[in-house]
Amino acid sequence: MAAAVFKLIDNGKELREIVIELEQPPSVVRTLYREWLDDFDAGQQRLRQAEQEAKQDREERAAHKRDEADMRAYERSMAAILKQPR
């Protein structure tokens, strides 16, 4: 049903025409119309948000790895200093 409604919306049909052609209640067609809109508006926004969150997560993991590497280098330096005779 959703595919049929989406196709008719894409073809420029009005609510009344879709209801008559598919013999569906207006409430069903309205709900599917909202889904059709969501696919293009809110769906795109959710996709951009997910991409942004994934990018932020990658950046945080990279920063964490750099911090760990810096800490290991510091520990090696300190161990070398402590081994030196006084």
C-alpha cells in the first residue's frame, strides 16, 4: 500500500485522487503522506546526525589513541630517567 501511495504522490496526485484510486481511507493516505515527507526531510536529517555522530566518535577514538601513545612515551622517558645513576 505504501509503495502505491508513494508512487501516486510522486506522480502529483492529490489526496482525494489517491483515496478514490486506491479505495483507502483518507487517514491511511495522510499517514503514508507523512511517511513520504519524513523520508525526504526528517530522514535526511537523521542520516546527517548519524554521520556527524560517527565522525565525532572516530575523532574521539583517535584522540584517545594519541593520549595513550603519549602516556606510554612519558612512562618510558620517566623510567629511563630513574635508571640513570645519580
